Amino acid sequence: MSEQEIEGIAAPLCQGLAELHRSGLLHRDVKPDNIIMRADGSPALIDLGAAVQFNEADRGPIPFVGTAAYAPIEQFDPNGNIGPWTDIYSMGAMIYEMVTGHPPTPARARLSGLDMISAAESGRGKYSDRLLGMIDTCLSLEADERPQSIRECFVLLQADQDERFRHLINDIALKMAAHFCNWAKPNEGLRTDELVAFMAAFPAIDLSWRIGKGLPGKDTTERLLNVTSLDVVRYCSKVFAERGFRTGENPITASFVLGRMDEYAACYLLDRRQKEWRYELTLKQLAEHCIASTHSRDLPGFTDLMEGVVDRARGRVKKEFGKIYRKVVYRAVEGGGWVKETVDLVQLDQDV
């Protein structure tokens, strides 16, 4: 299953288990066989036959009921320390199966010394470290090493949105620097610090435009820049230095980037309203800052190259933005069968 498909099933199940736990109940048999998909594509957790109260002080011994491949160690002990972390292990085992195609090695077999290939090893390169790390944490044999509540588990699954934005902006800025350096030759007429500032600001501007549904709000753009580490400026400058470009002696500050952001955002908004997205105003403003007057002959070549750099960066922001704000669901179709759909999450502008 794809990561989007996994999250589209796991996130609602986290919410369902949270409701169950708030009522003082453990499901004790979370597994694929006990998940059904509704006609609208949402998952439902069924079969509460093994459910028990876990917060009663005098509950007495609880016999094992469950499925060995999905049950943690404490569930096999009638006097074991069961709690939300017990269902969290089972959910981790179920998501492990979504990643690998088979259930994890049963907990009792692992306790006896039988090895289990971790999710991080099985899914490396196909799934994010965030998802794989969450699975392996949920499958810890020691109960106190797992998330202690569904809320903790949900945070691990969803990750901090600002962190996703930070990685998106940093990654695209670095790709912009590499793209430019692959096609440009070092010369004294290029103000590299200005170009690096633009590369740090542009992904945030385009992302703000998408979040605002066509209006790059200043508050949103500044917030996106504030969550972005200035490490990206240093790394972009390093890319230019390694390719032989002269970099400024003074470090580029956040206030410097923010100072340029306003004018670039205004130009970008006007450019996006044109029938053809050639970014003429944005590129003109950029060229005025980046190309020295003594090297005006370089303006056409610089503008042509940056048009490609900007357009490719915009495409990458669009793609990654879609990953953050969309999920995959399965919907029942009339006459039988299921269809896979990608849907937008609600209230995009309010989520930020």
C-alpha cells in the first residue's frame, strides 16, 4: 500500500481508538480482519467481543483473547499491565502488515529470541522515516517504550505540519540552487547572496499562494519562512561556493530574506494572474537585484535560466503540497466493487 493509503486508513482508526480509550475500554483485537471499509471510503473498527475495561483497580485477572500475531506481551499475562499502549502495539502490527505484506513476528516468539525485520529496514526507500519510525516504536516489546496514548501515536503518524513545510521549503531551495549551478558559469556580475535569498523565499511564497487558494498572505508567508531553518541559506551558499561562484562575506539573515519576500510575493501574485505563467515581473525584479549594471549583457541568459528554475520549483511545491493535503480513500460503487480516489482534506487554509 502507498503511504497515502496507509495514512487514510490509520488516521481515522487512531481517532476511533481514542474514543474507545476515553471510555475506559481496550479493544484487544485490532487487526485487518476487524477493519471494514464503509461505502464512503472511511474505515470502521468492528468486533468488540474481546474488549475489556482497563482502568478498574479491582478488575482481577483477564484471560487472553486476541490474535497472537497482533498482540503484545502483556496481553498474554492475565495480570499484565494493559492499557492504551496494548491496542497501540496491535495497531502498529497492522500497519506493519500494510508496509510489508505480512504480520510481524509474534511478540512471544520475539521474546524467545526470534528476530523480526524492522519496518525501517523493510520499507526503507519506499516509505518515509516518520511512518516507519512510528511503526517500530509501536511494536516495542516493552510497553513503556511505546506511545502511551493514541494522541502520542497520532502525533507520530501525522508529524508536525510545520516540520513538513520546513523540509519542503529547504529541499526545493537546494534543488533550485543545484539547477542553476548546473547551467550557469561563475562571473563577477552575479550577486549570489540576492539569488540565495530568493531561493529561500520563493518556495514559501508559492506554498503560501496555494494555502491561501490564490492569495499569498503575508502572515502565512512570514510564518513559513520563520519555520524554515537558516541552514538552507548556508547550504545553498555552499552549493554556489563549491561551483566556483563568489559568495558574500556577510551572512544572509532572516530579516534580509523577509525584506525581499514582500516584493517578490507581490510580483508573483500579479504573474499568476496572467494567462501564461512566465513570471515576468518576478524575474525582472530578481534580475535587478542579482545582476550588476556592469553585466547587463547577462540579463537575457539569466532570465531564461531562472524561468526554468522557477517553473520547476513551482511544480515541485505543487506536488509536495498535494501529498500533505490529500489522502487516498476507497469508495463503494453501485453494483459492487470499490474505486480508489484521492480527495482534498477539508479547510486547507484553516489547517495552517
